[in-house]
Amino acid sequence: MSMKKEQLCLYVITDRTWLNGRTLEQCVKEALSGGATMLQLREKSLSKEDFLHSAEQLKQVCDEYHAPLIINDDVEIALKTDAAGVHVGRQDLPVSEARRLLGRKKIIGASARTVEQAVSAERDGADYLGVGAVFGTNTKQDAKNISLSELTEICKAVQIPVVAIGGITSENISELKGTGICGAAVISAVFASKDITWAARKLKEKAKDLY
């Protein structure tokens, strides 16, 4: 599926760590109303049943805001909820297998840290790449940083859009300008904020300046 770079401008990824008594559905609504352009539902500890229920709820919210819902690493959930697609990591389902199961009309995102991984993912059918960590991050303790020059080389090596991820905030996002990315993927920069809508709006404005 051909993607528009605008869809990846502000890509928010869920993390229940930051709910602080709020519902995930409400937090997502606030992020989307602030300008988030794509949502990834990432659930590493929920049961299959709860994951599906959460995906069904957020699919309705995303449809309301005309934002694609991406499911992290679960093709079955993506198919059952008619989500826009899936994102697979390096240790997850191979891109080629995800493409076989989902067909050509669904979005498939893939994580990459090297030019070789990026080119391979594009060849196997990925529609976009998530590349990082570009800055230090508390969300994934094992995530190693890649340099901005490496990020730039990855963007040059592929034809599909690239979104940067890892420790991105409204204070450092401008450092990514000129690398060739189409947007930024964030978690705590939006969801850890007391005012999620404001945080998303601020990041969206700065993300639009990246290209």
C-alpha cells in the first residue's frame, strides 16, 4: 500500500504506563484531537481477549478522526478489527509473512536499524520503516541509539517513508531536520503529558517542519 508522508507526521504509540488514572481511549482521543496522524496500539502484557477489545475500541476512535490504526505485531487482531495494518519488529513476524497474511491493501511497518535491514524490509513488502532509537529512551531499555548520519543513510537507501523513533521530544525533534524522515513516532512525549492535546499539537507543528 502506497503511503503519504503526511500520514506519518506525528505517529503516536500507546503505552499504559502513562495513563495515570485516565482511560486509554480518552488519552488517544486527546492525542488525535491535537493532531496525531497515526496510532499504533502496542500491548505487550494484555491477554488476547483484552487486546482485541482494546483494538475494537480504538478502531472506532481512529475512524472518527480519520487516522490509521496500526496494530503492533498481531496480524490476527489487525484482521479481526479491520485495522489499517500492523507494525513488526526485528524479532517479530517476518515482513514477507505479514504481507502474505494481510494482502496488498493493508499497511505494514517494519523496524530497522541499519541500511541492510531497511532495504530488506522494503524488498519484503514494508510500506514504511520505524528507525531508532535516535535519542535516549526510557520506553525500551534495550534500545541502542543510532546516529543521525545512519538515519540519513537509511532514508537515502529506500523509497518508502521513514519515521524516526526513540526519545523524541518537542525540544529535540528539530535536530532531525534534514535527515530525510517523514515524521516522528512518540510515546511519552505525548502520553506522559498532563495536557495530551497540547503536547500533540506542539509536536505536530514541529514535525511538519522536518520536510
